[in-house]
Amino acid sequence: MLIKKILITCCAAASLLGGAAQARDTLRVGTEPTFAPFEFMDTKTREFVGYDIDLIRAVADKAGYDIEVVNMGFDALIPGLAAGSVDVVAAGMTITPERAERVDFTKPYYTVGLSMIVKKEDAGRFPDFKSLANQPIGVQIGTTGADKARGIPGARVQTFNGTNEAFMALTVGHVSAVIHDRPVLSYFMKMQPRAAKNMKLQPVLEDSQQYGFAVRKGNAALLEKLNKGLDAVRAEGLDKKIHDKWFAQ
Ligand code: GLN
């Protein structure tokens, strides 16, 4: 009996040691997947895909981790880090001073600006953010686009959980405009021509913003690994390849 037990213990220990060379820890990556082409669900494979997913996978790989993508509301991502339900946020999240008080951001990995889509028939009436005074405006909850809309005098801001719902609200005329990150608006215009048929992406581009991956406040060890991973990914030109994959269509 005793011998058997010892044998089992030995084997378990040996397999643990043997496995250590290959087994990698998994980083739980929180995202909000209605933000194409940065993160969205591939309707065929039902997998979460996009620029951010590929980039964080490459960065994590350099840092020695596999990833597991966790689908969350955009406004749940920062609380999720604090609660420990995810290790990293990769969600086109703009680095802002307010957020930087609650989480730690990696070096910036992407630069965008805010823009707006309106109904084609309203294109002359609503050419820019200023013209949206006193109008109903659709935004995604907790985003910098929502902050922008709130700063427009008299605006009646309608917040939606996902980007798609905000687009839908514009289609049915519940809002006069959707304010969001420009690459996401232009990807929608290009990739969903039927839904976007009666819409116009205005040329406005404001508020240069940079995306960063976020970790729990004070998780300096992981932050350093991710920053080094990002450097390694850039040194190999992998970020450029990932960019071409999602943006050069
Ligand atoms: N970049 C914007 C923000 O951080 C929008 C991000 C998003 O909707 N996923 O608020």
C-alpha cells in the first residue's frame, strides 16, 4: 500500500517536472467583442478574433503565456481586473488619466481619434460634433466616445452595451449620430455595406488617443513582461503583419 502510494507520488512529481518544459500559464484576457476589427466574433468559427486578439496573443507568447479570451461588457473590464477575474484587458482601451488611476497600462500600441456616423440625409445638418448640440447621440457604455458626447451642450446621450446596438439605434432613427473610434466606424462602413447603406462617416477626427493593454493596478511583474513582449513583437515586425491582416483589405 505504502509503496504504491510512493510510486504514485513519484510518477505525479515526475510528470509535473517533465511537463514543466512545455506547460505554459494561461493569461485570461478580458475583451468586449463588438469592436471590429480590434475584437469581434467570427460568425463561422464562433471564436473571438481581431487585431487586439492577435497582438495580445503574440505579446503573451513572447512573455511565455497562452491566452484565453473572456467576453465582458466594456464597463466591466476594469472592475474585472480589480476583482481578479481577468489578468489583462485587450479591448481597444484608450489610455486616459482617469483609467490610469485604477489600472496600469502597457506602452501604447495603437493611435486613433474619435469620429461620427450620421444618416446620409442628415449629413449636411450634422457635419461635426458641435452640430450635435441638443441631439440624441448613440455611444457605447463607458467609452471615450460617451465622454465626448456628454460634453456636447444639450446632447441626450444614449448608451448601449455594444457597438452594434448603437449602429442599430441610428438605423431606426433613435439617435442622430454615433460617436466612436474612427477605425471601428470605417470598418463598419466598409464591411457591412447593407447596414451602412443609408449612413455617412463624417470626416471629423478629434482627440488623438492611444490604446494600451491594462493589468491590475500594481501588477508590475506582468506589466514588465507585456512591455518586453510588445518590444519583441515590434522588433520582429509582427505588429505590422497583424495590422496588414486586419486593415489592408
Ligand atoms: N477606445 C475607446 C475607449 O477606450 C473605445 C473602446 C471600445 O469601445 N472597445 O473608451
